[in-house]
Amino acid sequence: MSLDAKTVTRIARLARIGLQPGEVETLGKDMGSIIDWVEQLKEVDVTGVDPMIGTGLAKPRLREDRVTDGNCRDKVLSNAPEREGPFYTVPKVVE
């Protein structure tokens, strides 16, 4: 399928792609070959082939929703420039 310059320019504008005048023809050929390839896919017989994944087939992997502190307080606080007990010390911002 060949795309004319007007169609290529419109698609580029919709995609917010800036094109130089010399790029329109090259991009049109590239887009045309992509469309031709997709058209070839329509010719493949897929009757009897189950989808590999879909909304009804995919099962979410669930885990127990637990709140933890990560059990690594000392590692986290070791990065603090200043600390007081188990807390970060930060400069006062509100007077």
C-alpha cells in the first residue's frame, strides 16, 4: 500500500512528529511496508488456535497483603546524615 504525501503529513502531525520535506517520501514508503505486512497477517488461518493470553485466561498472582516495616531500620538509618534514636533528624522548616 502506498501512502500519498498528504496522508503521511497528516499522520505525522497527529503523532506530533516534525518532518522535513525530504522525509515525507521515505516515511511514506516505510509506513506502506508496515501496513502491507499487517495485511499479510490477516491472511493467516487461526481457526482452532486458542489465544496465548487474554482477559479470561490470565490469573493474577496474589499474595497476602501485609504491612511490614521491612525489618531493616538500622540499615535505612545508617544513611541518615543525622539521627536521634530510631528517627531521622531534619532541619526545621516552619517557624
